[in-house]
Amino acid sequence: MRDPSAALEETAEPYRWRWLILAVMIVAEVMDLLDASIVNVAGPDLERSLGAGSVGLQWVIGGYALTLGAGLVLGGRLGDRYGRRQLFLLGLTAFTATSLLCAVAPNIESLIAFRLLQGTAGAMLLPQGLGLLRENFSGPELTKVFAIFGPVLGLGGIIGPVLGGFLIEGDFFGLGWRSVFLVNLPIGLAALVVAAKFVPRKAGDRTVRVDMTGGALIVASCALLVLPLNQGQQNGWPLWTWLSMAGSVIGFALFALQQRRTAAAGREPLVTPGLLRKPAFTVGLGGIALFFGGLVGTQLVLTLFLQIGHRFTAGDAGLGNLPLAVGTAIGGAVSGAFLAERIGRKVLQIGPMVQLAGAVVLWVELEGLDAASFSIWDIAPGVAVAGIGAGMVIAALFSFILAAVDDDEIGSASGVLSAVQAVGGSIGVAVFGSVFFARATTDDFTGGFHHALIVQACLLVVFLAITFLLPEKGRPEDEQHGVTPETTAGDSGAKQHLTV
């Protein structure tokens, strides 16, 4: 017998202000994407203003991604229990407030602390977005929403370093690097007013249990991993760094065990335990971490190479990221429009090979550099080719990993993948920053870039091997967002968090 409530839902009049909800969701997502990459060009300015060293810069950039990734799945569960509107407003308020705190930070230590808080606010804010869209759109309209959503998010990732460079170099009102955080204030406040007025109230499900023990385990494990990676190079890799990394491995294992026991006891875990028993999904998690760690790390090294190695201004360094961004956009368009559908999993194997080819071209370009006459055009071909390969993978990777999970696991799987992506980016910042600065301390900036390319090549080779264990076909786009008949209200959608 057909569920009467389903029939009633089908005949209900669509919410009048639903397109305003889409606008607010896009604004919130773009704010996050900007903050993930906008500070990449702020290194020299932070050093002059706050005395930030290499480790401080790595924490400012990577600390945000760390707390964002560690809290994403927990943030989705809190939205299920207390209502997505309430958590969205709370997260947006906290994100805007922490942006102000970052802008007025008096020293590097407080800026790092505020960035960690900002990432936590983002973890409460972002998981609510797709859930709110699913609640207010359906059918063909929902497909149209995702068609708008994806390209706008891609644009947000591309303009981050460019906008950051423009704001810092413009030095408006003498604010310098502080303006990259202050830009969030008018945007966040306007979004908050619109969301408070037009996002409809819908009660959460108070029967949903929030697994705080699991949340604490995952946060502690991530911290134990990233802390030594950031501090190890400067401190000479003492014993505590190795013990900390070993502790993180134990912590992740305990988390998996605790999730199984929570489910066996009839309580709701943060992560559907069945996911961790799917080999294609678990190796896919490793692939996500490796790929985005390498991508985010090399983007950071490119910016550091331009600013510290060749004294580019913040504005010029931001524009120097455009070959990578344009290449990524081209690769993503080709892969997403037809290549992934026609050749299936092979697109995930062609992509890293193109990236490796770009790394080889870039290596040769770096060898032949004339420091006196250097310009971004000297390395643009290699950077752009690497970007094309990266875009091919980015456009298709999530769909192939999600094809390995059942329909009722999509919400949980998407949240886990987004969290691993963010934490992988944070690890990439720590690893690649340490590799580059190990050579930069002796002014061997080209050597630092070379070493970073070697690390990226190793990661890409391992990622390439992992792709052979993924499903041969990807999951359709609408199902990636949890838009299936089996998806329940408890499945919190999480976006694909791209850093370009």
C-alpha cells in the first residue's frame, strides 16, 4: 500500500522562496572554499605582520582543513537531530564571528587558534546545505539545482588565491592580510539575514543519537596525525612525533571498532559500519586522501615558490595559480561532460598519468629557469598540463567510489569522503610544506619544488594502483547527492569539498 504522506508530499505546493535558499547555500559553500585557499598567498604578509614562520603558516592554512574534516560527519549528525535550519544558522553565525576573530588576531598563535575554530564552525555549517536543498526541491528542479551548484563551487575554488592576492596587494584601508578574513563579514551577515527569514523551520529528529565518543575519537586521531607532520621538520623529528603518528593509527582503528560496537548495540554510529567492510570504499578513502593531499600540497608549494623564491607579490602569486586553475577546469569539463561516461574507470587512470606528464614538464622547466628573467609563463605549460590531469580525476572520483556503496549508505559515505578529502588536504599542507621549507632554508627554492614533485609523483603512482580496485562505472550524478528513494532524512549530504 502506498504511503499517504508520500502522496501528500508530491501534491504539496513547492516552497515559495526555495530559490533564495539555493542562493544562501551557494554563498555559504563559496565562503568555505574561499577560506580554504584564500590565505595561500598571505605567507610573506603574515611573516612581516605577525612573525609567522614556516610552521605557523602551515597551521594557518592546514589547521582550518583539519578541524573542518574532523568535524564534518559529526556536524551532519547534529543537523539530523536538532534540525538543519538551526545548525545552519548556528554554523553561519560562528563562521562569520570566527572570520572577524581571525582578522583581528594580534599574533600568530591566536590566528591559528581562530582558524581551528573557523574550521569547526564550517563543519557545523556545510553538511546542512545539501540536506536543506533536498528538503525544498524535488524532481527535475533538484537536478537543475545540482547543475547550478557544481560549477559555482568550482568557480569558488578557482578564485580563492586570485581574490586573496588582490585584497592583500591592494592593502585597502591598510588592512593587508586581514582583509581576506574581513571579506566574509558582509557576505556572512547578508546570508544570515536571508537564511533566518526565508529558510523554513523544520524540526529535527530527536530520536537520532549523536555518537560523541566516535566524534572525539576521530578528532583526536586526526590531531595526533597532523600535529607531528607540521612540527616534525622544525623539531628534527624527535621520538614524540613518531609516537604521535603511531597513536593516530591506533586511534583510527579504535574508531572503526567503536563504530561496529555502537551499531551492534542498536545505537546509531557516525559512520555506517557496512561501509568499512566494502574493500572498494575503504581503498577509495585512501585514494581520496592521497590525491587531494598531493593536489593541495603542490598548489601550496607553487605559491610559496613564486612568493618566497621569486619575490612575487600576493597579487602576482594569485594570478600565478591561474594556469593550474584553468587546466583543472578544462580537465574537469572534458571528464564530466563525456569522458567518464564513455570510458568509465579509465578516466581515473588517464588523469594521474597526465598529471605525471605535467610534473615531468614542470621539472624540465624548473631546470632551465633563469632567476633574473623568471615569469609565470616559464612554468605555465607544465602547471597547466598537471591541472588538466587533476581536473579529470576531480570530476569523476567521488562517483566511482560511491558506486561501491548501497543506496541507503550514500549519505554517510558522502560525508566520510568529504571529511577524508579535507583532512587529506591538511596532511598535504603539512607534508609538502615541510618538504619545501627543508630546502628553502638554504635558499634552494628550485630544489624544494623538485622534492615536492618527487613526493607528488610517488602519491600519484600509489593512487593509480588504487584506481584498479574501484568500480568500473560511476554512480549517476543525482544519486551521488543521496537523491534516491531509499535515502532517509538521517542521511546527511556533504559536498565535494574542492580546493583548486
